[in-house]
Amino acid sequence: MRKMILPVFLGMFSGVLTAAAEGAADAVVPEPARVCCPYAGVDWEKAHHILTSSHMHVAVGKYLDLYYAKGVRFMTASNYYPSAPYHPLAEMRANRFRVRQEHGVMKDGVYLPGPIEWNGIVNGWIDELGEKEKKQLPFVMGKKLFPNVPPDLIEAPNAEHHSFKDTGAHINSPGSTFASGTFDARSNFKSREHGYCFGTGLPWREAFGLMLDGLMVKDGGGVTINHPVWSKLPMAQALEMLDYDPRVLGIEVYNDTSEKLNRTGWSEDYWDAILGTGRQCFGFFVPDHDIKGFNILLTPNRTAGDCLRAYRQGNFYGVILGEGLRFQSIRLENGQLTVVMDNPARIEFITKKGVVSAADGTSASFAVPADGPMRKEHVFLRVRASAQNGEKAFSQPFMLD
């Protein structure tokens, strides 16, 4: 198991955290295992289909309103500068992390435990600041960022972590209270010149360990690898991350912001290459700073704990537009993988060999190879459905070998 080097500080915030009550912190939790057969425990007739995403930036109320209008009902806001959970949303105020951050930070390569009182620290070199920055001091707590949180919105902590010592990856951790970095992203207040790291500042293994230790529901949530093509993340390093712990859940297969910036939002080939090694790797579909790319969780109850468990078990699927196409069921029974859609679509079955079967309509089946050479050639099996309105839906992979 992992050996932690740094002191563990999980960045706990004040207030009642909705996921906390659903996972007893002192409960004995079995060692997590890879999931080779997603949807195995899903009751498709009774399951709630909850629209969400593992990576969406929601810094002020208008963005919350936008996502809520889109249909998002499980919010794990993934903000940064600092990379600290905006949770619960109703308690977040302007300048909160400038006045005081509860979590620690790396300073001159050494972990400095929180709380960090920035007014006193920055005042120590105030003469180095520009006039614009001086006028903002002292930092004072501002108004509520989210004064009208919808009562039916489910919440859990999350943040986007970056600036690791040994990788250019960006990482999310839905369900984790772990926080890192500072507010001073561009060092306008000279914190970087005085040794403070604006991001994680840790080797990724140590940071992953802290994220996993901070999971509020011990059998739910985990770590996701963001926009690997945009990040130019070497495949070998992605495989190392997936091998680190079963709770490293997978990669972003679609990232809307990356796609709009420079056409690096799609990582579907990258996903298939990982799956072709025999590693279980869930696929996530995210808007990032934009409005397309969502995950639909299949849960028995509308709770934060069940939403996070759905992520852990692969009980979810991805969509691009978030409208007009849903899986009604995905069942592996008697050697057949059968898919039923709510609207007509082009349904494709994909393995390591590529698209091995396709059909048009609202349902399709594929005969899963029995044990033997054919099964080993396919390695995995997933489904992609495409509708005429441009919507696409993606199942999680079944691991055959």
C-alpha cells in the first residue's frame, strides 16, 4: 500500500457536508477492486438518471444557474486558485481564500500546514506590490457567491489539482475534501517570488494519496485524469496512474473547453489504447469551462453518497449534448450484450479490434466471445450510440480479458 510522506491535511471546511453523513468515517471498508462488468447491479427500471459532470468550473452564481438550467442535479464544482472544494455552495463567499485558507501549501518545497492568513503574510512585502494590488488590501470577506442554491441540488466536494512536481496532468477528485495551492495564480501579490506554490507542488503519487485519503464516502468517488490529449500526457504515465490505485477511476474522453480551444478535447483513441492493455478505465465526459459533455449517474437514491458510489462502480454513462438520447438499459446476459435506447440511434459495439458490430434503431445486441483466443483479441467491449441531432452516448467498458 501507499506510504505517505507529507502530513495529511484534508482541507476540511466548516458547515455540514452532505456526503459526510452517508459514509461512516470509521467504518471498515474492503480494499477497492477494479470493475470489469459495469451496470451489473443497476436496476434500470427504478434507477435515477442524474445529470452531472466530474469537471465543471462554477465560480459564481450565474454559472450555477446555467448548469442547473441544463439539468445538472449533482454538483461537484471543480474550481482552482486555490484548488479547494466550493462546498457547500451556500457557504462560499467572495475573497474567502484570500482572507484565510484552511488548507496548507507548499512553500520553498516544504509543506506549510494551514491555516494560511494571507493579509498578514502579504503585508510583509507590501512595498513590492503594484498600486492596483495595494488597493485591494486588506482582504475582507465578501458577499455570498451562491445566494440561491436550488433545494434539490445534490452536492459533494471536488477540485481541479495541477502543477505537480513530476507531471503536467490536471487531476480532479470527486468526493474528496483535499485542497491545494493558493489564490495567487499569476503571482500578482508576489507569493510565488516568496516561495509559495500556486498549485499542488507535490509528486503526483503523494498528491493522489492525499486525495484518496480525503474521500468523504470511502466506497465512492475517486480520482480522474483530465484532458490527457490537451495535457500531452504520455500514455506510460497515464498507465502508471491507473495502476497506482483502483480508485484512480479513468480519463476524460471528451472535454468541451479543450475541444473548442485547439481541437484536443477528444481522447477516444487514447481511451481505447488504455483499454486495449486490459486495464479498466472509465470514460468521463465534461464541459470544463463550457456547456457540453456530461455524465449520467444511475443511482438507487438521490443522495451524494449514491452518486459517488455510482462513479466508483462505473454505474454511469457519458453524453455530449446532455439532451435527446439516453440508454434505457445495458445488460450482459447469457453471452449477449444488449442495449436499449430511448430514441433511434446508430449503435456501435467497439472492442480492441475497432467497431465489430453496428445497427440502427432503438436496440441492438452483440454476442460476447466465450473464453478463448477470440475473447483475448477483443479485450474490452463498449458501446457508442449516435443520434441525428448530434447527441452521442457512451457506455462504460466491459473488460473481457
